[in-house]
Amino acid sequence: MSKIRYAIAGSAGRMGRTLIETVLGDTDAELAAALEHAGSPFLGKDAGELVGAPCGVIITADVDAALSVSDCLIDFTRPEGTLVHLEACLRHKVGMVIGTTGFSAEGKKAIEGAARGIPIVFAPNMAVGVNAVFKLLDVAARILNEGYDVEVIEAHHRHKVDAPSGTALRMGEVVAAALGRDLTDCAVYGREGHTGERPATQIGFSTIRGGDIVGDHTVLFAGTGERIEITHKSASRSSYALGALRASRYMRGRTSGLFDMQDVLGLK
């Protein structure tokens, strides 16, 4: 079977560099293109040099040229950039792995619409371990469905621009669905002042931003006389990159469809 040819969006960023390193180190993968925004100081440089392994792939802002030689675009950038790339992938019939978070409802609808024409794996977190945690949370919430308050605590590096994280929100969605609740109605994002007694059906979110924390997430089920905590901690971005490549292999041979990592891992 031939290698999958990858285009990497945001190639000079923290996640972009990790993706480049992961693709270059995978014998079944080929780095075909590396993208950066117009005006980036990295344009024209060898993408491999970003990770100490020159490879001859030159960083470009020409999305159409990049996609013309690629089988899959991996995008962990920002919503506005990802949606531009989404339109280009539709034009070129190139599948996408989207790890970007912070989309509006309209952005998510655009992704759903595009999936009628190309295969897309769209997930708030590509790490296999995190997706195992999503499954564990569903089971735990169904067992702890009475007498337990639910709180989601997440921590990320100082550069993260959205809060709560997409992963934290997905954790809340999983728990709410298992409990028969709508997260929109029961979520509270931070507390201050005289808040009154905590409603039993509330799902709380707490956000920490600082330093170089890659990503820590804990869901706390607090009952009378006991607490259950389900935690995932990321030590590097490699787990996200490895999950993204696994997602791209799942799309191989598909011409359309919207999938998430639960599909990729056979957890549905």
C-alpha cells in the first residue's frame, strides 16, 4: 500500500512541528507539503529544518499547490484558517483531519456540510488515551447518576486562546448525555461572589492557563463521603500527532463522511 501524502497546516507552530516530526518518522507517511500564513517568516524554508531533519519540502502559503500533491491535510490551527482550508480541500477532494477547537455553531455546520463531499475526522482531541477517557466517562456517569456533583477541571499553556478547552467541553458533553442532560442548560463556566447553593444537575468547568502545560483534564464526581476522579495528562504533543495519523489511515478509501476518534478507535 502506498504512503499517505500529508499536508500540514500551521507547520511552524508548536503542533505543526510535532506533526512534521511524526510524519517524517513514520515509514508509511510522506510529508508532501507544509503550510504557513502569508507573511510568515518561515515561508520558503525547508519544513524539516524546523525539527532538525531537512527534507526538501518548502513551506508555502499556496494552499492549492500544497493540496494538489497531497492525500490528506492535517489542521490544528485556528477556526478562521481551518475553514479556509476546508473550502480548498473540497475543491481538491482531499480529506481532512481537524484538531482545531473553538469553532462557532456556524463553523461546525460548515464542516458537517463539507463532509458530504470529502472524508473528515473532526475531534477536539486526537490522543488515543483521551478518547479512552471519553468512553470511561460515559460508563462512570451512568453508574454515578445520583448523588454525585460533576466538575471538569482543565489546564493548558499560556498561549491557548479558547477556554474551556475543546476536550473539556467534550468531556462535559459526554457526561451530560449519559445523565440525560443538555450541557447548554446545565453548564456553569466559573464562579464568583455569592453564588448560592450548587444545583444538583449543574456541571461546572474550571480553567487554568499558565506556563507550558500541554494539557491536563480531570472530571470529578463528588459524592457524600467519596470522590471519583478520572484524569488524563499530556506530557507532549506527540500523542495528538500519532492520533491524527491514525485518523488519516481510517479515512483511507473513503470519499466522504464526518467521523470522530470514537469512530477511528471502534468505540461506538
